[in-house]
Amino acid sequence: MDEDELLTLFYSPQFDPNVYASSVFGDCKSSEVLRLVNEKIRSLDASIYQHVASHHKELLKKAKDIDQLHDVLQTTESKITNLSQSLTKLKHKVATPYTALHTQIEQFRRLQRSCDLLRKISRAALLTKRIQSRLTDLSKSSAYVNELEQLFSSVDWEGIHTLESYKRSIEQSREDMISQAWNLIDTSHELAGQVQLGLGLQVFHNLGMLPGVVCQLVERWQTEFDSILASAVDMDRLTQRVRSRQGGSAGGPVTAGPGRASLPNVGSQAAAFYVAVWTSLDGIMDKLERLTYHCRLLGVTLLKKRESSSNCSTIVRLSESTEPHPSLAELLLHELVTDWRGPDKAALRNTIILLFASTNLETLQSNYPETLSDEEHMVPCERIAELEAQLRVNKGFLGWAAGRLSERLLEVSEQSPQVKEALDCEYPKLLKLVIDLGRRVRQTQLHGSWSDSSRPTVGVFEADVVPACLLEAVKPFETAYLSKSLSRLFDQVSMAFSTNHSSVGLDAQELDGIVQSAGNELAYATVHYDLLCKVSRNVSKMVALFATKVESLVAVGQDASQVMDPQTISQQNNINLINLLCSFGTQLGWTCTRRLRNLPVMQSARSEYVSSPLETIFATLETRLNSMCTSILQPLLQSISDVIEELMSTMHGEDFVCCQDEDVKPSCSLYMKQLQDFVSRARKQYLSGLSSPPSTDRAASSVPKTGCFSCGEVALQSSVLPYLTRWIDVFLHHISLVRPVSELGRIRLAADCVEFELAVSPLLLPSTTEGALVSFAPEACMKLRSFRPVLLADSDQILRAYMQQKTEPTLNVIQLPPSLVCQHLFSRAPDEIRSPHDTAGWSITRYISWILARSDESERLTFLRNGLAAYAHEVQMRQQRQYPTMYLVLRDFLQHFVNQPLKAELTHRSDGLTPQPSEVACT
């Protein structure tokens, strides 16, 4: 072992001399180890000596400091000993006075307790005496009992015989007061008296039982309604009631209500079963009305009854009231929000929300005194906000009961097909029950004015609005009723068309059955405006189905549109269908108007309804039936229009140059006679079967503004109007293009204008007088009459009428398109000035079709201007030195409209009655 290892061994904290000596002797190295240890000792001695020699001054100084510290410690120890001896002497001096003072304080505390107990005993005796002397004044007696109970809660009264006797007396008085308070509450329900109810609630508040009593009352009403609801619509009880009634009396047959269907598997008991069901439901509504009134009476009484003895400095107030005392409702709210998460507060919170929602209270406002700063006494605002949110969505006791009613009715209807049939088929009666309930609830408003702090902010029961909760309760049965109602309407239409095997439509009896069925459905739905609107949409669907059925009977093809042979069976069938549509629409409109006009339900429409039931039905009649009548007439009128236009085109084959003498009165042309004969024949053969309106309604302007056509003739007037406008335009363009034409020819054409007006008059109502075309198609007729003076006027007079921007006394050109007049001026020109359509290589028919398809007057004038320019180019090619007079008139006429743009369109495009030819520019 070397020296370093030996030193390390001796330095180790775990060094044990005995263990080390044993190990040395065991190894037989003791002499060697001893030698090493001696050497190390001598070495350490030498190191210590050397260290002391080099630091002897510092070591001496530290040794001197240690001596001084030892002296200071001895001095301190002597002083501490002296202080301890002084404290011991002082303790002996104070012990005696402290013992005496402690004894006196204990005596004083016991005297104070005795005095307080005696005062409470004296107060208890006084209050007991007052209770016994004021047994009739329940309010004050209950307050005394409450005070006594507080006194006894603060006193250890057991063993004190006087207090024990008082305690027994108090308990007996408390039980009597509780019994009397319950009697007051029960009596108030029977007499609807707020005074008795308020006194009973005040007693319970004084006894500290108000929250529990309020919850108990609401729970009692809910349980009572559930019990009545369960027993009233129980199938076993309903069946038993029916059998007992039939066994007890031989009653007469029960009249079936609206929409009633026969019940399967019930037989002769069906009517009696219906009566039992509706009698039970009526009883439920009466009970619900009574319970709702009780709940509202309780809520209003809590809001109006005030506590005069409580400190209201930190309670929740319901409004900015100046009343110094809070109401019982405010005290309940204060107790609720200050102990929001209490074990029994959930039921109280639900009850308060149910009561206040039933009494129209919507919002709560918290008023805090400015002097309050302790947050522990402040009502948390978030609790008030949560309570307000729950009040806004709660529907009150009526809403709760309506929900229970809906659940029970759905449950019973799923279990019993008979009850489901009764509720579905007679939904209007069920709806009337809940509407009457809502009306009775509104009419039984609580008497007495609202106090400042209990005034409702927003009324839940408005004057003319049924509570939404009641409507939602019966909503599930509305869909089934509407479906059955629509099925009844559709079945009536389908049955009428299926039993009629002919192709001429329905007879009067079948048509009246459909109309009366629709009227009955509307009459059943008059219990509520919303239901009436929905049933009116069903009637509209029935009208659409009727139009579809009629459409399947309409004849199409050549037989339905021919106008050369006598009237075919297909044409006669179509005329009968038009009369059927008009008769159906008129009868349905009259029936609906008679059933619904001036009914109170029609006055209850609100702004969210886009249209009324009558407007909905009349709109459907107008869109479906009128369009059907027009579509039936359209092929026949189109064929008549084609023949009329073809006959008008034959005027260009007649001679308008070598006419009769001037002394002979001009007569109508041959084509006009043919036209008159054809229109008269078409009217008699193909259109005479249309039904006529009543004599009071026969007028040229009999086209109705709304609703269905009143008769077939009115449908014809509405359908023929666009054709009349087109025929007049085609006629004017034809006579403006006739050339060559002399002055006498123009006179004959002017006479043809008069004859044309008479030629188309048979297509109007049979009883129309002369001039009916003006009132029926005023714009087109005025154009026809305005063109006659143009035919008779000189060319210069016509030009001056446009150039000078004035109308000649006998020449009115305001109603005429300039292109039409210009075409006529071309017909007056010599043969070398060809018409523009001849220059373009078009036929007259093609040109008229093109010009009718163009509503832009400038485009027409451009075509005419190009035709005149083509003639000017030919003159230049021939090197002709002068132009004809008519060329100058035409040039000035067209140049006038180049310098002065048209102010407005004077012509109108035809209503798409003929296809438009492809546009060809004239160069």
C-alpha cells in the first residue's frame, strides 16, 4: 500500500479504526503499516508546524477574538437570568386580579344570557297572547307565529316548562293556520277571488312555506290535468259510455259532421262513438280553461300582493316601481336567484317561469341601490339574464297543457283507428274547440288593474290571435285532414268524368256536385283563416285536375280545325267543352264568393298572407280554365285567320283602275263580299254554340279582369282579340300595296275599310251594336278609320301633314305608321317606280309577313328608302333628266324621317300567330 492510498483510506468518512486494525493484523503487515503511519504522523507534524509558523499572527488574532466572544456570552446569560426572575415576580402579582376579572366577566355573560332569555320568554308570552286574541286576523297571526318560531330557534327551550307550553300552543296554531290558508286558496279557486287567494299566500309566506305551496299548487293542477286527459280519451271508457247511453235511452240518429266517414268494425255505434269522443274533448277544454285561469290567477296575485314588513333594499325588483314594499313574486325571485343551485330550486324555478309566462310577464329588471358595494349581496346578472331567456321561450301553463294534449291525442290515435278517424276527418271541429278555448281564455281576463310593478310588458293573449301553442297541439291532424279533403275533391271530379262516357263533358247535375263539394270543404274550413287558405289551395288543385280532365277530352287534328265543311262532331265537342269550363268556373266562383264573402274569418287575415282564399281560387280559375279555353279555340281561330288573310290577298287580283262612274255610289269589292260571307258562315257554323252571358252582362267589353270567363262568348272575345288586331294590320297593308289604283279605286278601297269593320263584327258578341269594334280593339280600329282619309287625300296633302307636324282637319296621321302611308304613296307612283318589295323580288304575302314581324319603324322605312334608291339608280343609268312628281313626294317623305327620328313606335308586333320569314335586305 503506498502513501496516497493510506491517506485516502484515513480521509474516508466510513473509516473505522477497529476494522482497520483487524485487517492489518490479519494480513500480517502490522510492522510495515506502523512504519507508514509513523512516517505520516511525522510528516503531518512537520506540515502543521510549518503552517503555524507561517500564519502565527492570524492564529493569535483569532484566538483573541474567541476569548472576547466568550466574555460577551457570559454577560448575556446573566442578563437573561435576571429578566426571567423579574417576569416570575410579575406573574405572581397579576394572577390574582386576572382571576377576579375572569370571574366577573363570566358572571356578566351569564347575566346577559339570562336577561336575553327572559326577554324572549316575555316576547313569546306577548306574541302567544296576541295570537290567541287575534285568531281571525290570519295575516298578523301567521307573522306572530313566524316570529315565535324564530325565537324558539335561537333559544334552548327544552326543560323550560313555560316555553314548552308555548311551543305546543304555537304548533297547534300553525297547523290551524295552514288548514285555514288552504281553505282560503281552495275557496278562491271556486269564487275566482284574489282577496282570499292573496290572504292565503300571505299566510304561507309568513310561515315560510310560500315556495313549496306555489310548487305544490302547480304540480296539483298538472297532475289533475294529466288524470283528466288520461281518462277522457281512454278507449275502454269511451266504449263503456257509448254502451251505457244506448242501453239507457233509445236516442235518435246522430247527424254526421263535416268530413265524417263511416268507421269500420263499429257498425251502428259509430255515431254514438263520435259523440262520446267529442264530448270528452269538450270536457277536456273546459277543464283546461279552468286550470289555466287558476294558474293565471295565482301568478297575478303573487305580482300584486305586497309584503309590508320585509326589508326590500337588496331584492330583485320586477320594474322601475316606486312602491316601497316588494311583491310576493319579487320575494320568490329574490330567493331563487340568491340560491340558484339549491337542491330544491329547480322545481321552484320551473314553477316561477310557468306562472309568469302564464300571466304575460316577459322581462325582469334588476335595480340595485347605489350604496351597496358588497358583492355577496348583489344578485348575479347572469342569473337574471338566464331567467329572462327562459321566460321568453316558455308558453306558460296553457303551452304545457297543449303539449300534453297533443302527446295524448297522438298516442290514442295510434292505438285506436276509430279515434284517429274521428280526429282526422273532423279536424275542423277539433280546431274549433281549441280556438274557442283560446277565445274564452282571452275573454276571462282577470279583474283589477295591474300595479306598477306587475304591469305586463307584452301580452301573450292578443285580441284576434289564437295562442300558437294550441294550434301546434292539433297540427299533426291537419295534414291528414287536408289530404282527405283533397281526396274527396279529386274523387268527386274523377267520379264525374269516369261515369260520363261521352265526349261532351258533364251534365248540370255532375257539375253542380263538384261545385257544391268544393263549397262544402270551404265552409267546413271557415273555423280558422289559416285552414281556409290551405283548403282553398286544395280547391285550386281540384280546378287544375278538372282542367286536366277536360284537356283529355279536347279533339285535335284536321276535324277540329277545318273551316270548309260543315261543323264536325269534334268541333261541336270542343265548343261544349269551352261552355263546360266557363260554366264550371262561373259556378265555382259564385259559390265560393257566396260562402266566404262577409264572413268574420275573412276579416282576420294578417300581413304574412300573400293572397286571400278567394284570390287564390280566382287566380287558379283564370290561369288554368281561361288558358284552356284559349287553347281549345286557337286551332279553329287560326284556320279562320288563314282563310281571312287568304281572301284579303285576293284584292290584288281585282281592278282598281277602271272602276264605276263617279256618279254611282261605290260598293264593296268582290273580295270583301267573300270575306263577309265567310266570317258570317264561320260564326254561324262553328261558333254559334258558345254560351252567351246574361242579358245584363252582354257588352262588347265583357272580358273579365279576374276570374274565369263568364261564358263561351266572353272566352271567344278574349281569344279573338289578337287575331282582330292582326287582321286589321294585314288589311291595311294589303290596301296600301294595291296598284295600280285610280282615284275612284281609292274611293272603293275607302268603302272597303267601312265594310271590313262590319265584316269582322259577327265575331263579337251577338248582341253588340255598331261601333263595338272601337270599344273592343280601340287602337287597331282607330288605325283603320284613320287610314280612310289618307286614301281620299292628295299626295301633297299627305306630305304636308307630316312635314308641318300638324294634322289636317280631315287627315289624322298620328295613329298611322309612316311606313304604311309611304307604301300607299308608292302605289300612287307611275309604273316605272316599282314597289320596294318588287324591287327585292318578294311577293306581297312575304313582304307583309316580314313587315308585321318587325316592330321597329325605322327598319321598315329603311327598306322603303332602299327601294326608292334603287329607282334613282336606274334613272341615273338611263341618264333621265327629270323625275316624276311622285318621286319627289316619296323622297321628301322619307327624307323627313331621316332628319327627324321617330318619337315612338307606332306599330306593334303581332302575338306570334304566324312564323317570321327570314329577313332579306333590300339593296
